[in-house]
Amino acid sequence: MSSKLIKFTALTFVFLGIYINIPFSILGVIFDYPNILRQPTGEVLTLFKAGGSGLIATWYAFALAPILMIVAAKLINQVLKNERPNIVSVATTFGVLAGMTQVLGLIRWVFVVPVLANTYTDPSSSEAAKAAAVMVFEGLHQYAGVAIGEHLGQLFTALWVLLLSLAMLNSKFFGRWQGIVGLIISGLMLIGLVEGFATVISFEVGIFGIITPISFILLSIWMISLGVYLFRVKSAKLLN
């Protein structure tokens, strides 16, 4: 196995773990994301319009992160495929699906929401047009956001991490502890899926409301640790 492949995979995981938090943090500052999603739709569209092109660019940068996840999934497959080929192959499939579903969910903020925000905030828009913009946003948010981006995206990500972690338990490339930590993170992500059902079934979210953000923070740290660990391992040892 090429040491360049190993180092490139390591750098990709470190970069992804850091990069994904940059646009997310910026969105939290300039758009109050994700708390803004709990506000009335009219307020969301008004604040989005006020964000201008800078907000759209930030959403686009955020939507690119899942594409990097697809790249990371393909690279880690090349590193581990000789150790646990069956598990890693299925894991790669889920990694690619996770990236694709999250991109499909996030990209609406770049090409659809701006149009709806323009219609809603346009002084010349009729009340019927504004009401239509609200209805389209809510329907799109529930389907592309909650169902595809959040639920399926999180489900596939959890399964990707779960299977990768199983492959890492007895790997010369990673420490056993990284596999154990990955299993815990994937478990938290699966439990966090319960929150999404609160949008269609009436119940108190409670602790489920914080499990998902915590699990994704841990996921970022975990990915960075994988990259650092892999980068520091001597290529000669890996090639023996």
C-alpha cells in the first residue's frame, strides 16, 4: 500500500473534521442556526433575506462538507479493505449514501430558500404569494431537510461509523480504543434519530434534542483523531 495514500487519507479526515465545523459555526453566528429553525417560517425567511449573498455562500460551503465525507469514505475503504473487506465495503456504501443525502438536504438553502425568501420579503408580493412561499418552505424543509438530510443522512452516517469502528477493533492501522469510541458515537447518533419523529408525532423531545449535536461534535473529534493517528503511524510498519 502506498504511503502517499495513507497520508492523503489521514489529511482528508483531519481536514473534514475541522472544515465541517467552520461553516456550521458561522451559520450559528449570522443566522442563529440551528435554533432559527424553531422559529415561525416567516421569521426564518426574513432573517435569511437579511443575510444576503454571504449567508448563501456560507450555506454552499456547508453543503460541500458531505461531499468530502464521500471522498473520506472511499479513501478509508482503500486503507482497510484488505483487513475486513466485507465490512468495509458495506461501510463505504453507507458513507457515500450519507454524503449524498446530506448534500441533497443542505443544497436547498442555496438554490431554493433564497427564492422563497425573496418572495416572502418583497413588498409587492400579495398575501397569497407570501402564504405560498411559507407552505413551500415548510414542505421542502420537512422532506428535504428533516426526512432526507437529517434522518437518512444521520442514519447512514451512523451506520458508516458503526461498520468502520467494527473494522478498526482489530486493525494495524488504528487503535482498538478508536473503534470502541466510534461504536459509542454511532450509538448516540442512532438514538438521536428519535428527535426527528417529534415533527410528526407529538411528544417531548427532552434529552433527545441534545444527543444529535453532541454526537456530531464527537464525530468531528473522532475523525480528526483517526487522521492524526494514521498520519503518525510509520509507513514502513504499515507496508510490512
